[in-house]
Amino acid sequence: MAIRQKTEMTIKLTGRGTSHARSETETDGLTAVIDEPVARGGTGEGFSPTATAYSALIGCTNVIGHKCAAKLGVDIGQLAFEMEVDFDRRGVLLMEEVDVPFKAIRLLVKSDGSAGETELADVAQETEKYCPISKLYEQSGTNLTVTWRKA
């Protein structure tokens, strides 16, 4: 008998600030440290909140990309990522409110699998449809460009 997966769910997290710059977030029995660099008064024990947000795009692209590749029967092998983020810091510097703090994100995805450029384009198109983190950025007004290439 197949197990039917829920299509909607509520995800619960807990967190606590351990200093003015460092916090710990817990979910699924795991703890993530979010911190500021030492230069900004943190301990440097974790990614900054903003780096955590945009690094989630790499993780989501990896997971959803592999799921889409499997669904399409495409060998993408291992993926490597390079990212550039144009970040308008006026908001975090308390200078003024910024509606779209991440102006642009450019993500390069390199595949070392046997898939050709056409197959990678198919995987990229499917991944764009289903990656919730890329949808989050696109809906917020970020100019998101994700490019898939052979490694």
C-alpha cells in the first residue's frame, strides 16, 4: 500500500537569540546558527541572516534540480554553484526602507553528469517551475537569473 504524501503542511520551528547578533533555530531535530561576522559584532559562528536566505536558493536548486532530473531520466551528476547577489543594504543599515533588498541574483549551476545542453535546459525549466525558494525571490521582485551549464 502506497503512502499518500500531504500536499500542504505546517512546518514548526523554534528559535532563540543568544546575543544581539547570534541566534539558533531548531527544526526536525537540527539546530542552525545564524550570526553576524565578527566585524559586525557577531561571533562568526554561522551565516548572516541574509547569507542564510540566499544560500537557501543553492540548496533548493540542488534538491529540486535532482528531483526534476530523475523525473526526466536525465543524468546531471553532481552540481556545483556560483552565485552573485546585488544587495541593497540601506534597509539593514537603517537608512531607509527597501522594498526589494536583493535587487538581482545570478546563479550559475554546473553539472558534471552526462546530460547535454538540451537536457540541462529541460531540467532547468522544470526546476524553475517547482523550486519554492526561487519562487520566493521572483515574487518579491528580485531579478533572478539561473543558468545551467556543463561543468
